[in-house]
Amino acid sequence: MRRSERRALVLALSLVSAVFGAPEAQAGDRDGDGVSNKVDQCPEEGEDRDGYRDEDGCPDPSTRVHFVFEDDVGAPVTTAVSTVRGAGGEGTGAGPWTIDLHPGTYTLTAKGHGYHPHASEVSVPDRATAQVGSTLERILGRVRVQVVDERGTAVTGATIRVGRGEAVQATGLDVRLPPGDHVVRVSAPDFHDATEVVAVEAEETHGVRVVLEPLIRDTDGDGVLDEVDGCVAQAEDPDGFQDADGCPDPTVRTTLVFRDEAGSSVRNLEARVVGAGGHGKGDHTLTLDLHPGSYEVFAIAPAFGTLEQTFEVPFGVDFHAQNFSMTRVWTTLILYVMDDDGAPIDEFWWNLDNGENSPGDGGGLYAGKMDPGAHDLYVYAEGHAPAKARISLEARTFAETSITLYRTLIEVTPDKIEIADKVYFDTGKATIKPESYGLLDQVAAVMTARTDMLRVRVEGHTDARGGAAFNLQLSDDRAASVRAYLMEAGVAPERLTSVGFGEDQPVDDRSVEEAWERNRRVEFVIESWDDIKVKKEIEPRQATIEVKTTSSRPPLWAGFGVLDGSAPPHHQEILDGD
């Protein structure tokens, strides 16, 4: 309660006492402050009702409190706005300010631009005056100083001082500073001093790039000072070759050509050139801009020995060609090819990496020199499924490899992929039996090879036994299972559709076991061809899909196995003969 309000209340009580005979006094309230004499600790002095200890009947003491603030380095803060709250009073002021408070504990909060918010508890003593001081933490900004020369290169040995801070010797400085303008001073040997002013904002990062001018000039900016630069107006081309003279160096367009003993270019070659005047890498023909001088070349290539040779790039020319000869090394491949009955296949064709097809030597055998390295080997024979395998040939060794080609079970016509066997399922289910995996692998291989075969419809059919609705659903599920198998084998989903016809399209209308067996079938109908790429027969070398199978029967695609120094029994007579 304010002092003027208290005076008005006392005047009102006096008038009531005069008119009505001081009812409080008559009731035992001698000082008329509304507190009974029984509990009034000051019966001769009226209570100053202000919400602070009004029940004791005594006027309350007050302290004149002066609030002052400083920052975390001891400088006065005059812009903070603060608020004090407690049972003995409350108030708000700006900068240093004064308020009358009853003794006790209060909460003090303060905030100001550039300072973190502050909150603390303060105690007001029971005396006439008191001063309460609080510290506000500054919100700092960040300054990053970088010292460079005119070319943008960091200057070593520079001395940096920011504001009143200590001088630091470094190429850069990262400091935190309070908001405001700060002076950055930089000095370094052989450079003029420099000064920059940075305006720091709270919680902001400021980059300061100080560029020092040299005491001795570098006219062409090549890092070589004019007093030792042989070409003051022409910049040095720093490349590790005579960089100290300050002059650009002559280059010669140099072409390196690598050939075998027969004069043919060496393919798949990797070369390295090393020397004081330059370096580089490339393939069988390598062109580099090199300074005159001596160089070493290192080259490697599949089927060739390693080349290591020194060569010279002459002075006074614009172009230089250098030829190198590399020595070829070989692997001898011995290939055995048999059918699924174990008999040699007399006529077969093979190639490496989809190159030109070559015939076997007869009797299921081929032997010849090959380039070392990893290769894709393809083998074909009429009436058999083609095969592919990844083989690794080591130089100066014999590599004996055998393969079994399995008879094909399919034929492509303009309308269908005809199959020589059936797709077998578990009875009454859509689960494909393992003995049909090989057949479906061949269908997948043909579709992968025949890119002109745009879309194939897988049709499922049942016999007439059982309910029509059940048969329709079963045929649809079986066709979908075959489509899923072909997609897993590598055929793109958009090239396949599936549908079931149940018992509606029989190929034999008789009600006998033979007819039912014929009617239970899966057909592969070619819906569309690519008219531009359409072909009338499968090219064997296009069937390059390597199929994995879990069938109990021999797999469609035979893997290649290296024989430990021995050939299959039916080839012994070939190896042992002339």
C-alpha cells in the first residue's frame, strides 16, 4: 500500500472514531489499527497495512536499496532492465536504480542487449540503506582472422593483435569478443603493417582477411621476388621443374606408343611416366606435355610382361614420339566338351569375352594359347544349351577345363516358345517341382537372349476333373508361379504376363488319363515382337545368362571346373596319342 493510501486510511479511521466513539478501542484495539490488543505487538503504534507482516500490529521498517550491475570483466552495465520481487515489495528499473523494500529475500532478474538473461536471489538487510550488485555475462561474437599475401598464400610469422588482446604469432586467429568495433593489427617480416576494423555482433561469426603488401615487389605474382626473378614480367609455371628461376619453362608434346613384338598396339595397358619435368598416366597411346629431360616409364598390360624403361625428351623441339616394345606372355587352355551322357561332342564352338567363335579341334577337345587374365568363356553346340563361365588364366601355365552341354528342351516359333517337356507342379497346388527348374531356366535364358521378343504371356491350363472355379483359380496361380520364377531368373517383369484358363481350352476332349495329362499344361505365347530387331533363330553367343538352380537333376548351365592335371576318362586317348 502506498504512503498516500495509508494516510487516507488513517484519516478515515479517525473520523469513524470521533463519530462513533472509536469502536476498535471499545473492543480492545488501543491504537485503532485493526489488530486486537491481545496480539498487537505495538499497541501504541498503528500497523501500516501494506501486505507485509500486517498481522503483528507494528509499523514495518523499510530499507532504501540501490541496485547496480557490471559485466563479467568488471565494466559497469548501464543499459540493463531489472525487476525485483518478494513478499516485502517489488519494482522494475533501468540501469542503476533505487527502491524502498522491507528486509527479506527477493528474486532479481535482469536483461540487456548483448548480455545473457540473469536471475538470482538477493537479501535486503534491516538497515536504512543497502547496495545490491549483480554480474551480467556478455554475449560474445566470433572473429576469425586470416593473414595472406597478394597471391592469397598464408603468411607465416605474422603477429596478430585484436583490440586490447595479447599479440599472437600465427597465420590466423580465432577469438571471441564482445559486441562492438574492434581493431585488428597485423605485422610480418618483409611486409607492410596492416590494420582492419571489424564490427562484432553478438552470437555472429565474422571473417577478417588481412592482405599484406610485400616490402619487396613480386611483379608477376609467381612467388619469386623481382630481385631474383629471371622473368619479371612472365610468371613461373610452378611444376617442380626449375621453379626457382621465375621463368616459364618450355614443354614438348610427347607421345608414347606401346606395341608388341609383331608391331600391334598393346590394349588394356596402364602406363606411368615419372620425371622432374612432368608425369602422367594413360592407355596404349599416351600423350603428355613434358619439359625436356630424362624420364622413366612403367607399363603393365594383361598377357604382357612389365615394362620399365628410361627415355629422353629433347630440347628445341615442339613434338616428340617415343616407341616402346612389350613382350607377350601366354596361357595354354585345354578345353574338354561333353554332352549330358558323358560323351565327347565332336563339333562345338567357343569364344572368349564374346569375341569371334572358333571351332573345337574335334573329339570334344580344344587346345591353344590364350591371353592371361579373367575371361568369360562361351561354348556352343547344335542341339544343346549354350554355356558361359568366368575363368581366370595365369601366365605361363596350362589351364585344363571341362564343361557339359545339356540338350535343349525348347524351340522358338513365331507364336510360341515350344517346350519339349512339361512344367510339373505339386498335386492340386501352384508349387513348381524341382525337376522343372532346368526347363524354366532354358526359357529364361532364351528370353534374355532374344531381346526382340518383347512380351510373353504365360498360360495355365488344367484338365476337366474337379470344379470349374477351383480349376480356373489353380491354373491362374500356376501361371503366376511360373512368371515369378522367370523374373527371379532375370527376365524383366514388363516382358511377362500370366493368365489361367482352367479347363476351358483343352487340346484333347476325351475323358481318359492320356487326354487329362495333355490338357494339364503351361504354354508360353509370344504376344509381341520388336519388328526392327526380330530374328528367326536364336544366336548361341547371345545366351550369356548364368543360371543358378537347386534342381536334383543336372543343372542346365554347367559350371567350369579346373581338373587337377587329369582329363575325363573319355579324353585320355586324345591326350595320350600323338
